[in-house]
Amino acid sequence: MYLNCHTYYSMRYGTFSELELLELAQQNHVTQLVLTDINNTSACLNFVRKAPEYGIKPILGIDFRNGVQPCFVGIAQNNEGYLELNNFLSHHLHNELEIPQRAPVFKNAVVIYPFEQVLLHELEEFMDHEFIGISIQNLRRLPFSKLVKLKPKLVFQQPVTFRNKSDFNSHRLLRAIDNNVLLSKLPKQEEANEDEKMFPMQNVALAFSEYPFILENTERLLNRCHIHFDFSKGRKPQNLSSYLGSVEEDEQLIEKLCNKGLSYRYKEITDSIQNRLDKELGLIKKMGFVSYFLINWDIVSEAHRRGFYYVGRGSGANSIVAYLLRITDVDPMELDLYFERFINLYRANPPDFDIDFSWRDRPAMTEYIFRRFDHVALLGTYVTFKERGVIRELGKVFGLPKQEIDFLVEGRYNPNQLDSMSKLVLKYGGLLKGKPNYLSIHAGGILISEKPLHWFSATHLPPKGFPTTQYDMVIAEDVGLYKFDILGQRGLGKIKEALEIVAYNQPEKHKDIDIHDIQSFKTDDIINNLIKTAQCMGCFYVESPAMRMLLKKLEVDNYLGLVAASSIIRPGVAKSGMMREYILRHRNEGRAEEKAHPVMLDIMPDTYGVMVYQEDVIKVAHHFADLDLGEADVLRRGMSGKFRSREEFQKVKDKFISNCRKKGYADSLIFEIWNQVASFAGYAFAKGHSASYAVESYQSLFLRAYYPLEYMVAVLNNGGGFYRSEFYIHDARMMGATIHAPCINNSAVANRIQGAHIYLGMLYLRDLENRVMERIIKERTLNGTFVSLEDFLDRVLISVEQLSILIRIDAFRFTGINKHKLLWKAHLMLSKNDRLEHPKLFPPRHQKFKIPKLYTTNLETAFDQLELLGFCLCSPFELLVAPPKNTNGQRDLERYLNKHIDIYGYLVTVKNTNTHSGKRMHFATMVDQHGEVFDTVLFPPVAAKYFFRGKGIYRFYGKVVSEFGFLSIEVIKMQKQDYIPDPRYADMKTSKKLLKPKAVKE
């Protein structure tokens, strides 16, 4: 009977979940309940899904407010009324409009005006669908109000926001966080009344004993309301049901496209290919997923038309239909991809397609989808209060000094020694942790629905400018809405831009490139040798130190090996201990037969009986534990965190164990296999997913092999990758490039290449303003290169501070004039505030100044580069106070195997990790004096004694070891080496040279 109930999706206002609300109602013998969050419908679908389990009839509504100021409560009489309410709220959220004090005329929804609002705004006339809400607190004032005469319009409206005092205190803290004020300064009007609680129905009846008609009116109103969403296992998908307008036309189109794709994809169409296609098409039609495939085909077809690169991956890559429609580039026949992972009769949801576009192209594709289809929205997600974040927020609310907040966030305290205020912060931090903080956007999910999206929830409009649902992917799938994942990644931007760079830098070769000729790439010895030797810097998914190490250990030199490596590197395989076992079985013939259980080896012969791919979970559950395919899929989804029913998951786990015992397996074996499954499944890739990644890796590797400099420029221009930009620049130099600092005549905003000369982009000058870069490029494009500093100043609007950056990086080196002299000129020609605001009709006459002779050393240049670019273009070893005492490098590791080595290295990257016992250790990748890469390990005893102190050169003493042919150094001692003092500041101490001079006219 409660018409106005809030959950914690009344953001920064409510205090408990929709399930806790249902529990509360059950405890108070409430059988009908209206969920009305403030300007939000996030909880509605799950509320309807779970209510029957509590014996409660769910009704949906919205508490419309401006801030915390109530306007009215809308309650849906049916699903059409819910749609009306969502349309109304979404219109106001999208356009940032205030909610009016008077509701519009809803056809299928009723409106409740709170008693106080009716008095405040002197509302007198009410339509059939409008009522006045009376809370228990209002009963004291009702007899003295003329509203008491409007008997048919009065209903029971007791807001429910709290369960107890703790909830009320949490609410006040949330309101203080939302208002960004100290708790002591929180205005009373920003809080809800502490009496907004749910009372047992007998207490309510007693309170309203003098006004029983109010409860009767409320009962009649609630009895008019019915809401339904289908959450059953056999529910129909709610996605766009037909692509062309009818199921028959859709089925004809998909058959036509598949037949056309057969001749494109296969030189010979064998019976096995045709049978696989017929099997898939039959099941896709039976499950009603034809339109889902055709929509994905539409999206990638538009990408083809626009020349956008993309990669289709996810479980859908297991499908030959997806391959023929060119949604993916993975041949499931070649890889023997497990069809049942892609789709089976036990799955209500369609396959998952993740379509990656270049980060530059993705916004255009998103916009296309919104224009192309009618009912489209981005999928929402909830950003929750995290432990560290909520401590910071509450620390501010309680007025703690920053240093005390930092101390609490670090977590290194003795709880018994904290003061009462700090204890309160931690106490309420624990209560708020995990609660929704605000609505955000799923990483790539887009919904395309048959019904209007407001049938399911309201939408809001985040900064991206596209309507976004107020619920997440889990409840979307529960109700039958399956997302289309449109993702952005930089790897595709690198490939596309590399080809564009080759087109202008080596036009004679560009016409011969077919970047989609994956079959020839797979058999190219040069490319495969790059993989085997781990020369993969800048290449998608295979450039990290961990991947480089794995490729060497596995001696990967083919596509199938790379597909496996792409999944083995995932945390699950490593955590289960099976990555090492996989390497051992790969390198030692006969070990698989010796170590693997015969059933496991029979299920997964290609991976030596080791679970490597996500579908292996299904295979093991189905063949090893005799679970049916539906139960096996429950297992996989439960472990991936995408499945909501933990009870159902536990039943499947119990059946897994009992079935294995019935088959006579020993408990030791059962739990060994179960632990492998449990530690592995949540992190594993589907095999098709790994294969998709491997395709993109091969495209990247082809470009690195044959067009290395162009590719490195593209890598840099697309945000780099795993490493810092300076290491891609270093790699380009190692491959023969000449690297030039930014230059006003040769550099663009991004990096550019001429032959083997790479000119760094002005974007690396961290303090140079974008508008200055744009002016320089525009002026140079329109009127030609600059001939002198004076010519530059005549043509480009710039401040002396911005000009100094360009001079210090030697961007005017074409003049042949020392940069110190140019700096003097700049200061003499431009006063500090002179920005040359007005273009000049005639070239100005320049005064000549007598300037003393000045010199610039290479060391000064290096330190200028360090300051302005973040790295120097010379070898960092040239900056050491004491030169290295030896020339040992990566090339010497082989002859020092199992011996100790003294070696110097410039830090590339370091990975800090913990052992199983929680002790700290480090893996560091270094560049030696010769520019080659080597790897070091600091085990816990050494890591406790030595640690990395940022960028720079370190001297190591340690033992060279080999694991499966991969050489690394187990560090015993380590010391960071000192750079020479910055010579620019040394000069300032000894001379007045850099002081601004007085002008001396010649």
C-alpha cells in the first residue's frame, strides 16, 4: 500500500537497494508496493523481476522533483503508463528542464501531489487521474485544511527512505557529499524527514482509523495498476525483431548474403563447410536471432563503405555465418571453433559480437547507428562508491584535514589509535561502499530495441550526447535486450594511419598492400620470425614484456600458436598454474600423455589437455562432468561475472562434483579440475576472440616488418601503446630512422616522416598551446615556410613565453643562429605582454641589436629536451656523471648464462606484483647501452632492499638465468646512477648571461 518508496538509485539520497526494500515490505506484511525513485528508474526492472519471490505485487512510478523539492509522484497503471512517465522524465533530463509544479495529463498513469505541495501552490481543482497524498505526519494538519472535504482525492502517501537511524545518518552524509558541504553546514531543506519509514500495516490502519476512506481510496488506486515484463527463461528477445520488416524477408536476405560470402571466403566449398553453414542458419532462425546478425552486418557494411577498419570478435567469432557476413575475419573451420560456445538451444541470449573500430572512427559509427535505427540508446552502468573514494568524500564532509584523509586512504593505521571522527569516517565509509554514486555509460554497449527504449526505463543524456539507459547490461539481458558492442581501440588507428603514411612516403609500394590478406601474412617467414624473436614493439596485443616473454618461451612462429598465446597470457591460466604446465607440455613431447587426464586430453588435444579458451569450460563441464550444454553455459557465465543467479550457479557446481563422483573420479582429481575451471573461466577469452586479436596482431606485424618507420610514426600518432613514447622513438631509431626535434618548418602537430627522417610533432611540447600550433601550421600552409625569426614574428600571433618554448627546443635551427641569441632577440622584439594582436599591412622595420657571442652545448640541449619533451633525443647514458664501467648488454647474456653479470640499463617499464604469500617483487624491462632490451627480476628479499626510483639508469649485479630459453637477470644488487647536474642552472650560478639584457642599438 506504500505509494512512494525510494531505493539508493535515488542518487545520493536513498540508502538501500530494491531487494532490501522488498525485504522490508515483506517484514511489514505489505502486499502491494510502488517503487518511485527520484527522477530515476534504474531499479524498476529488477524490482519487478524479484517482487514475486517476496509475495509482493510490484508497481512502478517516479518521484518527480527539482533537486530535493517534491513536485508530484507519477504512478503507472500499466506498461503504457510507465512509458508515458519515462518519456516525460527523459524529455526533462535531456533538455535540463525543471519539472513543472503541475503534471501533464497522463492517459495511463495517475499523479499524487504531496499534501504540503498542494497547500503551498494552492492547488484546488483536480482531474480524474490526480490525487492528494497524505502521510502519517500530515494527519495532524488535515482536519484544519479544506482538503479534508476532497475525500475521493485523498490517498495514503507515506514516503519510505529509511529503515533505521543508521540509514538516516547515511542519507545526511550523501546529501552533504552531493552539496559539497560540511555535514554541519548541510541545510535542513536538503534532508528528508527522519520519519520517512515503513510501518506495519496494522499501525497504518490504526493511524488512519478516523479516515478509513483514505486507505480505501489507496487500495482502489493500487488495484488499477498492473505492470509486466517477461523474465522467464523462454522469453523472446526484445531487440529489433526484424531488419527488413518481416521474418521471412530477413531469412531470405541472410541466406543470400551467406551464399555470396561463401565464394568470397572459400576457394572450395566442401561438404563440411556447407553442413556447418546449414546447421548454424537453422539454429539462428529457430532462436530468432536473424535480425541480430543482420544489424551487425549493416554496421560493418557501413564501415566498409566509409573505409573504416574494424575487428569483429567475441563469442560470435565462433560462427561461420559471422565470417561469411564479414562481421569477423576468423574462419571457424580453420580453427575448429566450438559451435556450442557461440550458440545453443539452452541459451536465451544471442552470441556476443564486439566490434572494434579505430578510436577516431568509433564516434561516427555510433552516430550512424543512432540515425539508422529507430529505438536506440547507449547502455548505462552504475559508478559506485569505492573504498578510497568514499573515505575522501566523507573526510571532507566531516572536515578532516587533507593529511588525515590521506592517512586514512593509505590504510596503514591501527584502528584502536584513531580518534572518534576518523572512526566515523571508516564506519560510514563501510556503509556507503558499493552504493551507486552516479550513472555512467557502458564501455561500448548499444541497445537497438523493437519497442521504444522508454518502455524499459527513462534515459539520461551524458556528455557524449546520446540517450543512455538507466539500467545496466545484466538487467538488460534479463529482460531480453542484448547489446551491440561498438568499441574503440588505438590499434586499428595505427594500422589505418600507417597505410596512409606509406601512401605519401612510399607511394610506389602502397598500391601493392592488401592489409586484409591475412592468409599470406600467416605464412610469411619474416613476420613469423618477428613473433618468434618477440620483435613486436608497437604491435597490437603482443608487445608487452609478459607477452614477449611468453612468445619466446613457446617459440611461437605461426598463427595458431599466437591464437593460443593470446589466451594463455590472460590472468586465469597463469593463476591456475596451467600456463607453466602448457609451456612444459608444448616443449616436451610425451608430457601431455603423461600428465593430462585422458578425458581432458581427448577433449582438448590441440592444447595438450590444458584449458586455454573460454569454450574449454563448456567442453570440460559437458564431457568430463556430464553436464548438459545449458548447465555448462551457466557455469561459464557464472564464472565470468555476467550471470546473476548465484543459486543456480551453486546447483550446477554441486552437480559437476556429484556427476564426477558417480563416474568414479577421485576427489583429488575432481577438485583439481574444478579449481582450474574456477580460477580460469572468469578471465579467459573465447577462442574466436583470441583468433580475432591474432588477426589484428598479424596486420600490425606485417606493417612493422615491411614498413617499420611509417608504422612507428602511426603508433606514436595514435597514443603509443604499452610503453612511453620515447621508447617507440628509440625503436624507430634502432630501425634506421633519423629523429628530429620539433621544427616550425618541418613539423606538424603530430609526428611526420620524410624518407627515413622523422620530425617529432609539436604535440610533444607539453606547454605549447594548441592554438599556437594551429596558427603555425595554417600560416605555413598558406604562405610557405619561414625564413627567419623576424619573418615568423611578422606572420604568427604568439606570446614571448610560447615563442621561448619553440626557441629552446631548437625549432628555429634552420636559421643557423644559436638559440641563446634567438632568445635574446625574442625578448628584445617582444615585450612580455606583447602578443602582436593586429596583423600588419606592411612589413615592419626591425631594429638591429648588438648581442654578445653565445654558445649552446649538447648537454644543454639534452636537458632542454628533457624539460620540454619529457625525454632527450641523445642516449641517456651520455648524461651520467660517471660513464659505465663496462659495455655489457643484452647481446652478452648468453655467454653469462648461470653466471653473474654487471650491467647498466635505462628503465623502460616495471611491473610490481605480489607472490602468493603477499610479498612484493618486481619485473623490470631495461634498454642497454647498445639500445637493446633485457629483462630483470627482483625477488622479494631483493625487492625489500632495493626499489626503483623513477626514470633513469640503473646498475645491476645479478645472475643470468634461462627459463624455456628466455634469458633474464635475477638481481642481487641494484643502484640508480646519477645524472650530471643540469648545466643550464649551473651557468646561472656562475654568470649573469641569462638575465634579460638592455637593448644596444647598432
